[in-house]
Amino acid sequence: MSLWLVSNLSFAESLTLDAAVKVAIERAPQLRAEAAAVEAAQSAAIAAGRLPDPELMIGATNVPIEGEDAWSLERDFMTMREIGVMQSFPSRSKLGSQRERAGAAIEVARARKQQSALEIARSTAEAWIALYSAQVVLEKLQQLRPEVQLQADSARAALRSGKGTTVDALAAEAAISDVDDEILQATRDLHAMRAELSRWIGDDASRTLAHSPALDRLPATRNDLLGSIHNHAPLLAYDAQLALARAEVDLAKAEKRPDWSAQLSYAKRGDAFEDMVSLQFRVGLPVFSGSRQDPMIAARYAEARQVEAEREAQLRMHVAEVETRIAQWEAARARIDLLERERLPLARQRSQAALAGFAATRLPLTSLLDAHTTEIKLQREYAELLRDLGSAWAYLRYQVVEGVQP
């Protein structure tokens, strides 16, 4: 296919599609935000599964409040000034579940970052291809204008020599206006597409575009695209979210395992009495699990089922989208092949033949105008198909992380 080559677009400083995608990923503020989310999850994971901080205890026990020893901390033999430390020990399963949840949270953050990178890459590629197609149609229209100008000059000359009519001359002038209007619309489209590309890559969007990549070949086979569907961008976060939901279930289950704590204290009594040391153990008793832990376990299970159902719905929708995009790409490629092989060459030949026939006064001006109008419409159709082909190609190309480094 020759549509990938536009002769005047090859410059040393040209911007390739891959280079544009790389710049967009390097500069995307969304990816900086996602990177901060990954960093936050990694930092939070350091504290996950750790023992709680020990607790310091200071106090007094058995202080009399009546009699001659009231409020004294030393005279009554039962009064003790205590200092100690207490450490809680959550169940091993709870600590392990906390670590698993933290690890799953990191994977969720990473998956979202990868998903954002793929979405940015795809949007940038579509913007690059749209700009490229706008350049193609503008160049083709600019190439046609001298021919239309020539027919207008010929119509005016024929009118002056008495061989033409005022109607023909006016029709030729109208044809120039029509072409100029088409060029203005194409220029407007070019500026709009460049502005869209600058949204992703900034000032680099003003650089000359390089040749388009081979959009006439799918980035992967149909079987490979559908076979790797579980690793595509829209589904990346679901696996990590499902792992996180399951970790939440395990953590809720771990709440039924009792925690325990140990307390060691030193008690100081009056000088006339001996000091004492105490060691105590406490064990939680989850005896009301039916109204405490079990409802929370059921809630976490329900959330996991929700993620599974959402993933299944997204999977079905994405499979349909991939198949639709493949069909869109195949249809656009077939129509572009037909345009390049037959319709555009025939339209060009018709325009040239009509121009020659008009110059030789063998054909009326209306035939020449019709030929140029048809060629202009075909060039517009060509650009639209190129944009459709590129959009489908970019969607299919940027579905997996391979080749895209966020």
C-alpha cells in the first residue's frame, strides 16, 4: 500500500508515532499521579503485618481514700506505684492477611498505572494518525488546485475569444472557490488534530511527522489478540482488585482468631514493704461472631463477587470491542486498497482526460468540473478511511503492556 508514503513529509527532525507515544508517556501528569499511588501503597506495605506498638503503663493501685492514710502512696501496705509495659500479639493469620492485603494493594496501584499508560499511548497514537491523515488530504487538495485554476483560466480565455460562455466562466470560478473552501476545511482539521496531539506531547506536536507505520498489518494476529484478552488494558486492574478483595476476605476471617497480649509491671510499695512484679496475659474471646465477625466476612465475600461479576461484564464487552475494531480495520483496509488500486487512479485519469478534452474543446466544462469534484470527494473519503484504519490499529496495538513502559 502506498498510503504510508507522503513524499514531502520526510525530514531529519520528523516525529515518528513511536516517538510521540514515548514523549506522551514521559510527560503525562496522570502517570506521575499513578506513580505516587504506587509509592504510597509500597510505603504502607512496610507497616502491614507488624506487631502493634507496645504500651507503657504508669499508675497507682489500692490507694486509700479514708482514714489517717487517705491518699498516701507509701503508708498502706496494699498501695503500690506501678510501671509496666504491655504488648499485643494479633493472631498469625491476621498479620499474614494484612501483608497479603498490602501486597494486593500495590498490585492494584501498579495495574492502574499500566492501564493509564496504555490509554495515554492509544490516545496519542490516534491523535498522531489523525494529524497524519489531515496532512495527506491537505496535500492532495493543494495538488489539485493548480488544475482547477488552469480550467478557470481556460474558461475566461474562451469567453474572451467568443468560444466560451459566461456560465462556463462563472462555473469555473465557483469550482476554484469550492476547492479553496475544501482547503480551508482541511487546514482547519489539520490545526484541530495538531492541537489534540499537543495535548499529549506539548510543543513536539509542531514537528513534521515521519512516515506512518505499517497500518495495513495488524499488530498481532486475530487469534493472538483474542487469546491475550485477559491481559488487555481494560482488564488489567480487575485481577489485582480481585486479589485485593480475596485478601480482605481472609483478613475478615482472621478476625475470628483471638488476639492475645502480655503485660509486665513493677510495683513499688512503701519503704516498710516489699516491692512486687506482675505478669499477666489476656486473650480475646470472639464469642459473638454471629453479630460481629460473620457479617463482616459475608460483606467481604459479597464485595469479591461484585468484582468478579464486574470483571466478567468488562471481559464480554471488551471481547466485543476487540472484534468490532478488527472488523473496522479489515473493512477500512479493504476500502483503502480499492481506492488506491482502482478508484483514485481512475479518478485521476478521468480528471486529466477531461482537462485535455476541455482544452481541445471536445468536452464541455461541466464534465471537467464533475471529474474534479469526484476526485476531491475521493480524497476526503481516503483521509477518513485512513483515520478509521489508524484508530482501529492504535486501539489493537496498545492493549498489552509489552512495548509501553510507564
